[in-house]
Amino acid sequence: MASTHGAQPDAEDTTETKETVCEEVVPCDKMELNQRLAVEELITTEASYVHNIQFCVLDIRAHLQKKQLPDLDLEGLFSNIDDILHVSRRFLKGLEATATQEHEHLLCISTLFQEFKEEMETVYKIYCASYDHALLLLESYHKNPRLQEEILETLNATVPHTGAPDLSFFLVMPVQRVTKYPLLLGKILENTPTSASAYPALQAAVRAMLQVNANINEYKRHREVATKYNKAEQLTLRERLARLNTHSIAKKTTRLSRLLMQEAGIVAKTEDRKYDDLEEKFQCVVSSVAMLKENVASYLGHLEAFLLPTPHKCDLQIDEGPAQQYRRLAEYLHRTVFPEFMPHSHMPLPSFRKMVKDTLERSGAQLRTFCKTFETVTLSPMAQPLNPAEERKVLSLVSKHGPDKLYQVTSNISGSKDMDLTLHKGQIVALLQSVDTKGNTNRWLVDAGGPRGFVPAGKLQPYCPVQGQQPGMQVQELESGAERRRHSYVLPEAPRPQVATFTPAFQVVAGFSFTARSPQEVSLQAGQPVVVLEPHDKKGSKEWSLVEVNGQKGYVPSSYLVTIPMQEPMGWSLPV
């Protein structure tokens, strides 16, 4: 009896132990079940999403294209939905392939999101930024009974099973999907033990998708700001006046008063270094793109002219010499340049894009290597050669300020403060004041041939023209008994006194008479010399030029101006 009585507590203890074990196992099983359901939700909803996008592209849009409605902007409605469909199909295929990886299932899903992060951000940010415009188009179509009827007829004919009340039912799907990825991944992460090997990878995937959404929102905000200011620039004077109200006037007055106080040194000026750096990079990109466009256009034009005779297709009765060299070069260009850089019908578009990308990457690496070598080996010249436009600006600056006030920019300048100028290396400016409004001698006030502002004094050097580039500016060297004109700026061993003189090689005159019709214009007489201040108007149009005539400034038609060489005293004398 004693032993039986002693065994009873052991049985109770065993029962309690089993219950405790069950209580510990059940939550783990529930977490695993929720994890599996979350993964299934990710894959099934992705498949449904891709299916609906295919309906949108292959059925709805194709049906609307066949209607050929002139008032329907399909590109504005659907934006880059083809790119989204292409990326989503591949992403779904990758998700479905992860199901075969039993032990590494979660790790494969996390890796897949990381791999598609950049592609998703690229295609979705364009679509999301254009989505508001698509909604505005739909709203305008609602007011057009005929267009609205055509859209509803298309939905009933192509996707009646969806019960979509409007086209916006499909257009909003990409916006909703990209914002749901962090939530779906977060749900999987919540039901994954922290000790699991895939837990850090899931955390990284969640962070990646959150970053994608943040970048999309930032890109959309930048697009909205750019659109706002671009729209404001296109407004007429009447529309601008109509937008004025008490709030806008007060806001502009506050900005102006704060700007004046900052320039006067009354209040400190807040500086955004990140914005300044970004603005400087943007200016550099703008200049580089413009130069690239000009160079590519020139290259293609010269290449077309060079290859037009096609000498490689003819038998030349010349054994050797320049003609054969020309022929071999033409054959080489036809064999390498055209197939490599110009698309052909037999080449698939993805292959062509990859070829261009690889070529640009190689060229970029070579260019960076060249720039690095050039900066370390080649010394910067004391004076940069001028293009014809800069030469004309130099003449204008000299006529207003004199040659001793000219300075040349030694490196690119990005205006990071109010009233600062953004200038490129080699530009010529005229010194107006060697101190700013606060008495800082490191910032100089200069005239850049129209715009005036402050620049760092350390990035300016006295302008010394390159001989041959500007024949009108010469240095006369005084010698005992006679003057001798030198053709080089190499200084002699012994210092000699020098006198800088400026003799313009050409000037701008009025080719025709012009009578001013408004206070903003100025009258001209045929043959009258003028000083061109800006070869365009305030909107950038080159049809009008801002000039100075007899101390008066105003606009005149650019076609009325001609550039002529300076005449000798016995030549044609211009009327005064």
C-alpha cells in the first residue's frame, strides 16, 4: 500500500508534465501555421495581381486601342504598365519556384525581394508618379458621355466577371500592390522565430521594401514640385494675376523681407548642404547632357557624311595612298560602328539594351581613367580658349568695364546661396566689387555678361587671352628705341614693362533701322554700333536680344543685328 500510495504522485506529475509540454508545443505549431498561411497569401495574391494586370494590358487597353478614340490618352492612363507587367511576371515565377526549396523557403523569398528591389523601384516610381494624372484624365472622361460609354462598353466586353465599375478599379492595383509588400513580409516575419536562420534575411527584405516605398514617395514629391513650377512658368499674365490672393501676397512678402534681412546680415542664413551638393551635381549633369547631345549629333552627322560615298563598295584603281586608306577606314566603320551602335530589326530589344549598357559602362570606366590621368599629369593652362559666344561676351564686358576688370573662372562654381552665380570653368566675368554686402573679401560681385552676383574670389584669376584665340587682345612690349610685337606670352628672362591693350577684332551693328514700340524696346539706326547684353529675352527666346545703344537698354529683333570686322580709319565710318 505504501508503494502504491507513493506511485500516485508520480502519475500526477507525469500528467502535469505532459500538459506543460502541450502548452509549449501548441503556440509553436500555431506560429508555423500562420507563417505558412502568410507565405501562401503572398504567392496567391501575387498571382491574382499579375492576372489582373494582364487583363488590363492585353484585353482592356488593346480593346480601347482598336476603337482609336482621338480624345482618349492611353499613354497617360496606363503609363508604364507594360514594364510593371514584365517585372511582376518574372517576380511571380521566382516566388513559385521558392516552393520547391523546403528548408530554405523563407531565405529564398527574402533573397528574391532583395534581387528585385531596384527593378521594382524603377518601374513603380514612374507609375505612381503618373497615377494622379491618370485619375484626372478619368475624371475628365466622366464628363464626356461618349467617352464614358466607350470605356464602360470595353469593361463589359473584356472583363465582365470582375464587376469593375470603372477603369480606376484596375489602374489603382499597382499602387496598392507595391505598398502591400512590406505588410505581407512583415506578417511572415511576425510568425518566424527570432532564432530561425532566415529571420535576418526577412528583416532585410522588409527594410528593402520599406525603402522602395519611401523612395517612390520622394520621387513623386519631386515630380509634383517640378510640375507645379513648370505649370507656373507657362501661365499667362492674366492667369498669374488671377492666382494672387491675400495669402500668396503675404507669403511672398515674408520671403522677400527675410531675403533682404539675410543679405543685410540681420538674421543668419540657413544653409542646406545636402541641397547645395545636389544642385551642384544637377548643374553638372545638365551641362554634361547638353554637351553629350551636341557631340552625338555632330558625330552622327559627320559619320553619315563620311560614309555617304560608300567607296568600299567600289573597286578603286589605286594601289596605295589616301584613297585606299579612306576606303579601309570606311570598311571598318561599316563593319564595327554601325552594327554596334545602331539598332537592327534582327536584334531583340533586350539584347540591344544590354549591349548599349555594357558599352557605356566600358566607356565610362575608360573616361574616368582618362580624367584621373589627365588631372594628375596635365597642368591647367593659365587662360582657357574662348568659343565665339564667349568672345562676343568679352567684347561687351570690355566695352562696359574695361580690360583690366576681366577675370576668368578657374573651376566650376555652384551658387549655393542667394545671389550667388553658377558658372563653368573658363567663363569670363567682369569685377564690380571685391567685397560682398557683409564686408567679406572672399566673395566678389561680378558681371557675367548679363546676370550679376557673387562668386568665390579664390576661383577667379585675371584674364590673359590666349594668343591667336582672341586676335583683338595683344600685349605690346616696350623696348629701347622701338616697339616690337611678340607672338607668344612666354616671358623673357629679364622682366620688362608691359602694357595691356584691347583692340576689338569685330563689332555688332544694326543692319536695319528699328523703331521701339514699347518701353521695353529701344530704337536703332542702320549701321549704328550696339552692345549685346543678352542674346535672348527673359523667356530664353533668341528672336529678341537685350542691347545697349547710346546709354539706353532695351530689346531689339536679333535678326536686325549683324557682326562685322573692325574697319581701318580710312574705311567705312559708322554713323554716331
